[in-house]
Amino acid sequence: MSDLHLLTITAARAALDAGDITSVALTEALLARIAAVEPRVHAFLTLTAEQALEQARAADAQRSHSRSGQALGPIHGIPLAIKDVICTSGIRTTCASHILETFVPPYDATVITRLRAAGAVFLGKTNCDEFAMGSSTENSGFGPTRNPWDVSRVPGGSSGGSAAAVAASEVPGSLGTDTGGSIRQPAALCGISGLKPTYGRVSRYGLVAFGSSLDQAGPLAWTVADLALILQVIAGTDPFDGTTVPHAVPDYHAALTGDIRGVRIGIPQEYFGEGMEPGVEQTTRTAIAALGDLGAELVEVSLPHTRYALPTYYIIAPAEASANLARYDGVRYGPRVAGNSMWDEIERTRGSLFGPEVRRRIMLGTYTLSAGYYDAYYKRAQQVRTLIRNDFQQAFATVDLLATPTSPTVAFPIGQKVDDPLAMYLSDIFTLTASMAGLPGLVVPCGFSCNLPVGLQLIGKPFDEATILRVGDAYQRSTDWHMQRPTL
Ligand code: GLN
């Protein structure tokens, strides 16, 4: 077999099962691809080639012993890349920040423990916006990642490295995290599929915390079927994360029936119009119409508090971030900048090793949480968050899921928005709402505008990943946008 780097997870798994390829051959092919394109893409912060080959050899050995029938999981022997905000035992985890440049976690995040147990192979840690704060991966302390469709443009963010690594065929799947859109927006801008599970569906233990009431980990890959395979492994309750729920985890692959007749899809009117590139709107509407052609029922709905989502998110997320990031003081983690006293050292360390966007968020969050302002900002934002959640609840009384655009624009040029935080924040206008309500969101590629990918977002009811996966998969059975690859 040639071109192993082009295999989807599902195709690689079939080839492994048939004995046509080995995990070592697949891993070597991907490492060769990484060596060839990484100088142009910069998706990785750390490569773990040695460990990956060792894991691949172990996976192959296990496979040859299990011919007798003991079934191997669907991602056994499959190489994956991991966003560098997810703790990996013995492997540097930087959050793309100088303040954690030398931090090597002594433990694995639960998602890593589960993938490891399932036989996955880890190729390395991917670039992102510093502490996952951003929408372009330009806030990385270690230089931006480039969009494989046009290397003068951003891959989106914050999981830009995880998305670009897949789009550049450096790896067939990856893990990202999503606090306000960080899996979905880069998936859309890189022309691949991505899933943010329901808050509580996947353990956050070992994810470096940004906004604890919002953070979720989830998969990125070419196809919805591949996302389902990864979700199956990482989903479920975890004694180390009290916010995971004890709901049973359904068989996601079995949910992909290809049949969406009679499914009721809501189209929220607030998600179209102002601020949106016409090509993105057109492409999204065409994709939604295609779902109608597949037998789904399309229903106009209204989510009236949508316009408050952005200001509300930018109070809640920085408030939580300012508390979560208080622990980086140069004492326990990462490097320390010398000073004249303990306080001087802490000030110098935080002042010089956090990047500008992270410092901005810490200041915003500290302000809105401070005595005298707390009620006016943080408490009020939590109340508005409830209104946003109620909007969804009302819509879901009549529809099974929602279909919306993912990002108002296609991938923008590197440098275009770095000096304009508000313009950057507006990138997430369509993804923040589901985050605020804790809902699952799936993105599937649905066409191109100006030769750049556009993604369709499907938002589901709480813990109903199965329905959005089924609809996304049905869409992919009748289109081939998800199989288009950039020529790098
Ligand atoms: N872009 C948003 C932010 O900067 C969301 C980031 C995320 O989901 N991690 O906060």
C-alpha cells in the first residue's frame, strides 16, 4: 500500500485488520509526511517519534497475538496527535506558553489514559493559542501554525495545530479542546470534521484548565465516522472529574445509520446575516438544503438571546481563567525569572512569561471578579447565561438539533486580526452559544468559498451526540467535501 498518510482512521483500521499494513509502517509513513510538510505547517510543538514507534511495535505485537479472536478496539495501532494543553505523562506539556515551556506532567489526562489503553499511538503534541485563548493559533508563544489550504492564512484556533495536522495529512486524527469554539472553528477553517462533546460527557481531568465551566476535550478527523470511534473511547464518567455524568455511553458507530428521514432540524434565524461573508452564508444554506433533500424536516427557530453570548462569554471565560492561571507563579511549574523578593519573582515570572492575550484575560477576569464589580459583571453574566440556555431548551422542545454556520469568515490572513482583539473574538460568534449552554457541537466540511473550506455546525441536545453524528455522517455519505485534501 502506498500513501499511507492519506488513510482515514476507518480505512487504516480495515487495512490493519486485514493484515495489509502494520502500525509501524503507518507510523513511519506519517513521520515521513511530518518531516516533509512540517516546516511549512508548524502544527507540532513536540514530536514523540521514538515513543510512537515503540507504541506501534507494541500494538503490532498485540495484534499478532490476538489473531485467536480477542477483539482489538477500533483505534488500536492508530496514530493520533494531542493538543498541548492535555497532560501527557513524561512528555512536555506547554500550553504553547513560555510559562510552562519546561513543564513535564507526572501523569496522563484521563482522555490519554483511555486512548493509551485502547492502543492508540501518540505522534506528538500540537500547537495552539497560549492556554487555548484565541481563534487563530497566532497567540502561541512558539509561533503560529499555518493553514494547509493556504499557508499565508491561519488554521483557526485555539486547536489550530490539531486541525492543521489532520488537514496536512500528518496524522489521521487528533484531540483538541473547546471552551468557546476551539475545536469547531479550526475544523471549519481547515476543512475537516470536529466534535465538541456535551459538557460532562468527556473527563476534563488532566486538561490544563482555562474556563472550568466550559472546557471540553474532543476529536478532530476527516470523517464523522472517525470522530465516533475516538469519542467512544474517551467518553464516560470519571471519578477524577466530578462534572462528568454517569449516563450510559451509547454505541456511536451503531448510531450512524445513514437515515435522517423525519429528523427535525432547526435553523436559528439569528445565525445568518450581519457580519457574515456572503460566500460562507451561501455555502452553509446550500448544505442545510441538502439535509432537507435527505429527508430531514427544516424548521425556522429563534434563539433571541444569541447577541448577548459574546459579551457574556468574555466575562465568564476570563473570570474563570484568571482564577485558574493564578497557580503559575514560577514556584511549582515551569521556569522562574529571578527577582529581589518572592513577590518580585512572581511578578517578573508572570509579567514576562505570559503572552499579551493571556495577560489581558487575567486582568479582565480579575477586574470582573473583584469586590464591587462582581454583581455587575460576573453574576449578571451568569444570569444571562441562563437565558441563553433557556433559548436552546425552548428550541429543542420542537426540533432534534440545530444547523448553523461555524465561523462568519473563511480562514483569514496571518496577522490580519492579531492587533484587534474584538475582531478576533467575533470569530467565535456562532460557536460560543453552545459552549455557554454546555451543548454538543459537530462541524462537518460543507464546501468552499474563495477556495477556502467552510464548515457546517450541528448543535445537539445535551448528551445527544448520537443524533448530530448521525446527521453529519448522513451528509458525508452523500457529499465528498470531507475527502478533499489540500495540495501542500
Ligand atoms: N476563541 C475563544 C477564546 O479565545 C475560544 C477559545 C477556546 O475555545 N479555547 O476564548
